[in-house]
Amino acid sequence: MSDNQVKKRFDKPAMVFLIIPLIFFSLSVLFFIVGCCLEQPTSRGTIYSLIMLGSFALLGLDLFPGGIFAAIGLFRAARAKMTGFFVLGLIEVTVAVILLFLVAYAVLVAGPGV
């Protein structure tokens, strides 16, 4: 390798670990938007219910396994000095932790009735 060529560090598993939670989150938001658009026309029918169930399932996958994948990808990106993916991983882990606390609050504090 000559002096003019700079070897760029590249870690494909870090990219995969960071892209998977992003796909889960994007699909859950897309399904939620489609479900909200179908709420009135279908009168909360079967199609609406299935799409919203898919949205919540993808959000659950984004929170728990996706948060773990994002943390692994964050550490791998930091080790490979991939700045853009490090920032993406930092954002994903932060959002996963915030969403996890919001879900825990909704289930444990706001959910139980008297």
C-alpha cells in the first residue's frame, strides 16, 4: 500500500448491527402511520388490527433485541473508528433506553387502575 492510499477502517458487522434496529424502527413507524390512516375507513377492523399489531411487535423488536444490537454495533463502530456509525449507534441506544423507560412507565405506573 502506497503512502497516498489511506486504509479506511471498515467493520461490516457493526453496520449490520446498527442497520437492523433502524429498519425495525422505520417499519414500525410506517405500519403505525398506515394503521392510523386505516382506522376510520375500516372502523378498526381486522386489517387495522393486524397492521397495528405488526407495528407494536416491530416496536418491541426495536426495543429489546434492537437495543442490544445497537449497543454491540456502537462498541464495534467505536473500535473501528467509524464516526458516522458511532453517532448512529449512540442515537439508537439513547432512543432505545428512552423508549424502554416510557414503556415501563406506561405499564407499571400509568397502566394499573384502581
